[in-house]
Amino acid sequence: MGADNLNKKEIKDIPYVDPETKVKYGMKWHDFLCIFLYISAAFSLFMGVIYFIGKGEYQWLYDFGIESGVFTYSKMVTYIVGIISFISAPLALAARHKLAKLQKNGPLIFYIYLVVSCAGNILYIWVAVEIYKRLNLRFQDVFSMKLSIAEIVVLVVFVLLNMLYYHNRKVYFVNGRPEDN
């Protein structure tokens, strides 16, 4: 009867205790990330559509770059960022599914999703910086370089913290819960 109750209770609800350090590892952040990935997938899809119809965050900057002849391929960059957004939406859903099912490669798919999303952000920032430099504009007027660098640093720290988080909970990711096998 005790083993039957254990199978009914989800394995992620039982805190893992590291045998060496006696530290208990819960899964509340994991649960939050599973919900966040649904929202992120919807947002990525929405932003991909926005980029393809030409209404990106720095659209006026790209238009200015095209009109001035400084950066003639900026529309193409908008499409590339849109494609990256479209790619990151199913990646977010795949990561959410694999994390929720506690599959062994779930954290890896999550890291791939984060890297693809970061690549789109970095590409976008690079184009804006390039246009500003070529037009001799001041970054402070519209575009905060410090904020962009801080965003990239925060994303890198976020990836590293999640890698540590999932490394400490790798015992959970053995291709599913006992009742799924």
C-alpha cells in the first residue's frame, strides 16, 4: 500500500535530498518555468508576426537606416529576427513538454531555446548599434547601450543559474515519472 501511494504522488513533489550534503531540492522554479514557457511560446509567435509585417521594436530605426542608405539590408534583418522568433516558439513548447514529462533531454532543449532567443536579441541589438555608429547618432537619445548590455548579461546569468538548477535536480530527469513508464 505504501508503494502504491508513492506511485500516485508525483515524483517531482517528493524533494530530492542530496546524499552528500543533505540538501533538499524542490521543483517550484521548474513548475514556474513550465508555465512561463507556454507564455513565452505565444509571445514569440506574436513577435514573429510583428516582425514580418514590419512593426518591430526598432522599425523606425531600420526605416531610417534604409532611407539614409546606411544599412540597406535592415529589412532582411527584421525578417531574420522574425524567423528566429518563429523558431523559438515551437522550441519553447518542446522544452516545456520535455521538462513537464521529466525527460532526460528536457533541460538541454530548454537551454537551446534560451540560446536561440538570445541570438535574436543580440542580432537586433547589433543592427541598432551599427546604424547608430554609421549615422553618428548618440545612443542616449533612443537606444540605451548600457541597458542592452545589461540585458545580455542578465540572459547569460539566467542560463547559467538554470543550468545549475537543473544540474542539481538531474536525478528527476530520467525519462519520465514512474507511472509514465
